[in-house]
Amino acid sequence: MKRRIGILLMMGVLGVAALTGCGKQEQNKTGSTTTGSGTSEASDPGNKKEELVFVNYRDIRDLNPHLYAGEMYAQEMLYETLVNITENGYEGCIAKSWDISEDGKVYTFHIRDGITFSDGEVCDAYAVKANFDAIIENKDRHTWLEMMNLLVGVSAPDEKTFVIELSEPYYPMLTELGVTRPFAMISPKAMKDGSTKDGVNEYIGTGSYVLTDFVTDQYAVFEVNENYWGEKPEIKKITVKVIPDNQTRIMALEKGEIDLIFGKNMIDADAVNKYVDSEEFEVALSDPTSTRQIVLNTSNEVLQDKAVRQALQHATDKASISEGIFYGLEVPADTLFAATVPYCDINLEPYAYDTSQAEGMLEEAGWTLGSDGVREKDGAKMELSLLYNSDSVTEKTIAEYLQSEYGKLGISLNITGEEEQSYRDKMKAGTFDMVFNICWGTPYDPQSSLAAMRQPVYGDYAAQLGLEDKADIDAAITEILTSTDEAKRQELYTFVLTRLHEDAVYIPLTYECNKALYRSELKGMHFTQTQYEVPFYDMYFE
């Protein structure tokens, strides 16, 4: 993406669709925001196009539903969960209904009749238990889900009943059961001796599609699951091409070689602007899905001072980042989570971009300009490092911009890019001053992002260790997760989010959104509550 700080090309980010589903859902016509007036005449129903060509920047990888390496859109096509997450709450999927005990500790799921895996194996309560047993066997891999820490046990009293028992009530329980992984069901016959932690023999689920062919780093082919228990999609075959380069993907779309590009980072702002008035293509943008941010390590000698962290907030021109790099497609972020995220609309006062205020705060904190233009205090220079993922051109561009802007205030910012695994290892270990990160996003926020702050999962835990109120924040998060009182839960969320905001641990930059660019004859495109899902089951061609 080109670096274009200061260029104002604002576009609003508009409505998000939300019906996700087991079985084809009724299309939500207001659920995605599309631009472009292109229409095509309906073809002869007998000749209706039933094949779609999709594109991704990398291979589908390992689609084991109980691990985390595979592409989530592909796992969503193959596998299903006990429940679905929709814009209106939860709905049944493999479980047609469920009961929750009065104390909130026991969930009893009633398994739907007539569901089979694509290999013909029956998906009943015993198959569900086999899946949970396999997941629990690898429990240490899943402790980012607080539910795993509260789990007492699972059972299948009969073929239609599956029970989960917890040690404490846990309000995000259904959300964690409804996300893409790890609680998706695979045929027990595809497991390796009842286990999935070391891989699976086949990718066999109950979803509306099956994987029929793939060539690593080239393509994958999915076709309708003939054993699917719900209404079968109108798109009978989906070919996914692997095209790593943005511009090559766009050229393939223009040539008619692909029908749909979908994802947060699959389409740059230039492409969105180019096709906004196209008759041949449609553009769709979702509501904010996640927050692009910089995490400040409060154990750093410079950043341990809250006044310095707050000064950096005022020194960061989020509007210029939004407009110049993202053309306004990612709107400036005032808070750690967007106000559209549950429990997060609490009227926190944003840190206004004000370099004079930032300079004043640094001066008051004892950091004065030296003869070389770099601030110093007690003989130490104000030198900080910012770590970014070298695979992200966007992060590098933002880092270079901040390096220049902070330098004008006497802050020496060294920027370092490292490949993804090294970057993540350093973030988790806390060996950084400042680091780029993105919150977990919908539907994991705010509960999963906050829960993970209490342990060294990503960089949050290490970054917060220098906070005087760290123990109070962690205790409140733990209480949030087991609270059964909605009003009390909101009060606790307000406390935690206010403390983190005032402690200035995070510099929110922009709110990411999902983007789609597709041929105008493709209908039924929308966004769901799960940001990684592509709702092929609702799509069709005119």
C-alpha cells in the first residue's frame, strides 16, 4: 500500500450483516453495505451459474478443526459447532436447543436429529463427546479460552443429550462454543485413535461443503456436501485460488478469473476507491471488526511513567493515519474497543491529537530537549523502539510515519521489523518497548481479549506488569467472566476499560473492517458476526 499521509479520501464504513448459519439463512439485504450500481439480467434458471471462484493470499493449510493453523473461512465451510452466533444472539446448530442450570454451571444440549458427517457417520451426542474428549486431551493448547479453565467435565447420557459441567458460571460460554475453533465437530472416524492433537486423517465435518481437491499453494476445491442435513447452498462448487499479491488478485478479478475477494487485508484502499462507482463490480465494507493498536510496555524505564504514555497518546495523529494510509476505510480509533462492541460504549474521553499538550506533559515529567534535539532526563535519552511484523507493509508504513512525527517532539523512535514468528515470540516474552498488535476482534471481544491479558498469551500481560493497578484489573476481569448479573458485569467492564484507558497502555490507531470486492452478478454477499467466515451458503448468481 502506498504511503499517502495527509491525503484526505474519506469513505464511511457502514453496516454489518450478521446472520450466520447452519443451513442457508434468509438473506439479510441490509446486512452489508455495497457501492456500485451494476446489475445483470437474470439468466435462464436452467443455465444458472453454480460455481464460484474465490481467492486467498495463502494455502488452506491444516484444516484440523481443533488446532489453529488452518484458514478459518475453509474450516467454516467444512465444520459446524453446537451453536451459531448471530446478530440477534445465539441459535441452534448441531444442538437444536439447550438448557442452562439455575446456577449457570451446567449446560445441557439437545442434539438435532438427522445430522451425519460427510463420510456418512452419525453426528450424535456420542460423536460430540468424542470431539470434546479430543479437545480436552490437548487442554493446554486451549487455555486462552477461560471455559477450559473452568471445565469440570463432559458427558453424553444418551445419543441425543450432551452435558458440559463448569466449576463456576461463565457468561461467554456460548460464544466460545460458537466460534470457528476449537469446538467444531469432526467425524470420529477421521481422528487418529480418538485424538486430534497430532493431526487428523481426513477433513470430515457436517458443514455444507466438502473438500474434494487441493494442490498446496495453488488451489483448493470445495463441493456441496450431499449428506448435508440443512438446505443445500445454490453455489455447488467453490474453487479457491492462491494469489499472494494484491494487484495480481485485482487483475484476476478484472479478467473474470475470480468472482470474489474477501477479507480485512485482501483489498487495499486504492482498489476500493477504484471500484466504488463500478457497474461491473460491487464493494462492501463491514462495521469495525477489530482495533489496530500499539502496545506500550509499562516495565520500560521510560514508559513506566504514565505521563509519558499519555503524552504519546496526544502525539499520535490517528486521523492522518486513517486518511493517508487507509483513505478513511479504517476510521480513527479513540478507544481500545469500538463503541459497537458489547459493553464498550462507555463514553471514555478520547486522547485528542495535540502536540503542544504532549510537549508540555513531557516537559513536566522532566524530559527536556537536549542539544541534539532528543529529550533527556537524568542523563538518559528518550529512546524507544517500535517492533512490527515485517510481513505487514502497513505496519512498516505507520512505523515510519510515527518515527518522523515523534522525532519532531524530541522522541527518538527506532523501528524494527521481524518475521511473524519472531515478532510474536518477542511480543509474548515482553521483549519490546512498543509493539503493533490487533485485538482479537468480533466475536471474541471484549471477553477473550481481556481474559488473555491475565496470562502471557500475547504481549498484553507483559505490557501491563508495570501497572500499579494490574492486580485490580485482573481481578475485575476474572469477576466479569463468572458474573451472572448483567448490570454488575457492565459495571466491571466499565471499570476495566476505564483503567486501561487512563493508564494509557494502548494507543488505538484505527478500527479494522472487513472488505469485499466481487462481480455484480454475485448476490447474497454479506458479513457475519464471525469476521473470518465467508457466507458462501447465502450466495448465488443472477
